[in-house]
Amino acid sequence: MKQKIAFITGATAGIGLETAKILAENQFKLILTGRRKERLDQLKTDLEKEGTQVITLCFDVRNKAEVEQALAALPEEWKKVDVLINNAGLAAGLDPVHQAAIDDWETMIDTNVKGLLYMSRIVSNWMIEQQSGQIINISSIAGIESYPNGSVYCATKHAVNAISKAMRIELAPHNIKVGTISPGALETEFSLVRFKGDQQKADQVYEGFTPLNARDIAESIYFVLSRPAHVNIADILIMPTAQGSARDIFRK
């Protein structure tokens, strides 16, 4: 039986890191990307000790030329990708639209939307050649419900959902599954990045309740990937028990 190849973007932390671990545990070969080479190198070392075959690619998904160059350089046998997990994404800032930094908007749009498109454009063609594959796009509860001070982040995740729905229709004739995973309140580096390294602000986001963790989402990703060939999970919304909506969290 062919060992499946999974391609994970944003694999140096959070959901991407935990997904790499759980797929390694289940005998996937892995292509892992990220912007932090030291972390990629350490992850490769750790996973290879457990017997997993790993290729790492250090580039920024926002940069179309870097994406194209890195993917073109992959050995041909590694281009037979079975799974693409578009996980690289971020929020930057938490300000009303009339006060937000335009640089933050561009960072979110370039990463969450354009980066996903650059990756999908190339890898989906590899999948079409083999008439099989599965793409999972990591979205957010913010792609379902908008909240104040998050207008552009919410817009990017609404875009991820819209793109995913269209991709599912476009790629179904080629036997390619497309789905989204939408986490609610999730404690990773997400808030630390959003608040530009302010640990106190990041910690306050999760005070008074138990948030999701990256392993929760990784396990859900593996569940989706482990369904029979005729089953496609189109979307999963996952929230911590204390969360009722994008804005409503019960804190003790």
C-alpha cells in the first residue's frame, strides 16, 4: 500500500506542528513548510527519529515567487501529494476599521487568502494529474461570524470558506475532496502574534475558561483524513465547551 504524502503549511507551531506529529504517528510522509528554519530543522530531526520521511521547505506563503520556486524544486516522487493542509494563517491587530494599521490588513490578506491560493493553485494540479487528493483549509469561527475589531481577519476567513466551497465543486470531477476546519477559541501562538508579542494581552484572551488546544484540531484533521474514499467532511466548526458564539464565552 502506498504511503501517503501530506503537505502542511505553517508547520513550525500550533495546529501545523501537532498535525505533523499526528500524521507521522499514522505513517504519512510529510512535506512541512514554515518561515522559521531552526524550528523546521528541529521538527524534521524529531520526526525522523520516529521513522517518518520528512522534507522541509523554508519560505513565506505570501511570496508567490518563493512558493513557486520551493514547490518546483521538490523531487518528482514527492509531488504525488495526497493531502494538502493549508494551515498557515494569522491575525494581526484588534482595532476598529477606522484605526487599524493598513500593514496588518495586507499581512492578513496576503497570508490567509493569497498564500492559500498560491499553494492550492500548484498542488491541486498535481492532484488532478493523479485524479485523487484531499485539501483541508484551516478557517475559523471568524469565517462564520464576524466580530467587532476583527473586520479584515473575519473577511479573510470568510474568503477561505467561499474559496473552499468553490474549490470543492471545481475539483470534485477529479476525485479531490475539499473541506474546512473552523476552530473557535484556541490557545496557540495566535493571540501572541495578533498582539505583536504582548504576552499579557495574549494571556487575557484565555482567562477564566479552558480553550481548545492545537492537538484538538489536529485530531479532527486526522478524523477527516481517515474517512472512507466516498466520504468528504465538508466543514467542521469546533468550539470549547465554554464558548457559545464568536463573541460569547462563559468565563468563571
